[in-house]
Amino acid sequence: MARLPKTSRSTGSASWLYRVGLEAILGFHKQGDRVRIDPCVAPDWRGYELTYRHRSAIYHIVVENAAGTGRGVRAVTVDAHAVPNGEIPLMDDGKTHEVRVELG
């Protein structure tokens, strides 16, 4: 069996950094069958987009920072419908869902 040189072995730090970025910076938090977006980004970021697949459904998430606050969720909509307490319900319906998160 071939062995990788010591410098090529994975330490797991890449996956750890990915998770830190996804959760702490972009604010993506999955809890059971729900997702909450609560970012902490630089005030000069205009926004960002994420695509998330949950079983057969796809969630296209657009976070808008028009107020320039970088944090504090003002409103969340899924397919143009307001979402109570900002928790996005995850479905297994084979559809693509448009999620908008407004900071402010």
C-alpha cells in the first residue's frame, strides 16, 4: 500500500476552517429540519449567496446587507413568504426554494 508523504497528510484543519467560515462568519446553522442564518460579516459586504441541498430540495440563499450593519437579521423569506423567527423549514420536495435574508 502506498503512503502519502508526511506533508500531504490531512490534519482535518481544512474542514474545521470550512465549518468556522460557514457557521461563525456566514451564520449558517442547521438544527434538525430547520436552518437559521445569523451572519457576522464586514459592514462593507453588500451580501453573499449560498446554495444548500437538503435531500431532494435545493435552497438558494441570498443574504442582503443593504443597511451596512453586517449583522442582525431584519427579515427572512422563503419563496416570497415571511418566515416566523427566521427559521427556515427544510423540506424534501424536489423543488428549488428562494431564500432571502435581510440584515439590518
